[in-house]
Amino acid sequence: MKKIVAYFTGIYHSPRHLLLHVLFLLTIGFLYLERQHEDTIYFNIIRATRANQPQVPNDTVYIRHLMQTIHTMMYDRLAIFNNSEQLSFKNKLFNSVGVDLMYGHGACGGFSKVLSRSLQLSGYKVRIGQMKVNGLYGGHIIVEVFLPEQERWAVIDPLFLLTFPSKKDGGWADFAEIKQQWPAYSQLVPADYNSAFNYEDIRYANWEKIPVAGKLMYRSLALLLGEERAHGVSIRPYLLNMYAAWFKLMIVAYCVFCVFSYRRFSKQSVIRRSRFAAANL
């Protein structure tokens, strides 16, 4: 304990160590404030949705109202900015989902990310899917939310305010059921729906984005979890609040820095004591 106290008091005698500690702590403080600020915006959306519906009988009613709230906010802003907004350096650097909410940015992708973040903070598990359109993945983005009562990943399309009733039990259908019965479900979409969004296939993570490492990670997950569960792994929901992701990363980096710095400090302390003892012989 004395060594640890000596280390943290001793850094003030080393301008370089003092500067690094200050930079780490300032960065961590900045990221914490930005994370808290962005989360507060979403909590306010959640509170407003619940306040307008004080008696929510089940998950699907709440989720539908939340989707409607977000759609209204983002659609109005999309009409104003029309994806022509100029982003600040901070927004470009962190690319957090708050930008999508602020400007109605990103069409289906932006709507899906904002709804996913709101559902996460409401206590739901979500994953973001890249639909295969005309043979290519990513042509349309949708959300899937896990509904415990129905024990399935239900499909939500926030851009078109779409959910699909399951033929099995009247709940919300999952992707497999919609794909299998698309001719029937296609009758439920609005007039402005793109007919190419026909639920041909879906992926939840682009493992090929990092050619070698991505495939190795997927194969490892497939061995550990099985092919079906590995296919359903969605990474994007963990990166919706980039300030939170960077905050955690900086905490880890600061701890690593302190460990290595402390080890060096300890070695230097031993050397100094040895020299002091030798000088007094």
C-alpha cells in the first residue's frame, strides 16, 4: 500500500508521468460526460413514450409506441436536413448514434440504430440485421428484438413502421417465418415500400469486413456456440454509444498504463535504494 501511495505521489516529481495521467483522466472524464449526455437523451424519449402510455399491457404495445415516437422525430428531421448536414469533427471521429437522432440521418440504418439504442435502454435485447437485396447484403436494415413472452427474435422495420403478425400464435413474426411466407406478408406493406426488400436473406455481422481475422472469429464462435447461434451474433448493438465504448477502452488503457508505470517505478525505487545503501557503506 505504501508503494502505491508513493507511486501516485511520486508522479508529481516526473512531468512526463504527470502529463500522461492528466491526459488519461481528462479523456476518461470527457467520454463519461458524453456517454451520460447521450444516454440521458434516450432516457427522456423513453420516459416521454411511457408517460403518453401510462398503462402498457405488454411488450409489443410499448415497442410499437416507442417506434412511432422515434419515427415521428426522425422523419421530420430527415425531411429538413435530407442527409445534407455537415458533421463536426467530434461527430465524425466518434460516429455515435446520437448523430442519427439529431439529423434523422442514415434512412433505414439510422432509424434502426436509434430504435435499437432506445430498446436497449428500455431493457430489451436487440440485434441489427442487414437484409440481402438484389443479391447484396446491406440493401435494407431492420431491427430484431427478443420478446421473452414469445421466445423469439421479432422483426421490426422502423423506417416503414412495420411489424408482422405471426401465423403461429398471433404475436410478432421472426425473419424465418416472414421469409417463408413472404407472398402473404408482402400484402401488409405500405404503398411506398420497395418491393426489392423481400426478405431473401439476412446477416447480423459482416465478418468478411476484416478478411482473415473476421473469418477466424466467426469459425471460433461457430465451434463454441453452434452455427445457428454464431450466425445470429450482432456486433453493432454494442457500438451504438461510441462514447461508452471508448470510455471502457480508455479505462482499460489507463489501468494497463498504471500497471506498467508502477512496475517501472518499483524497479527504479529498488535501484535508488540499492544505490543509497551502497553510498552509505
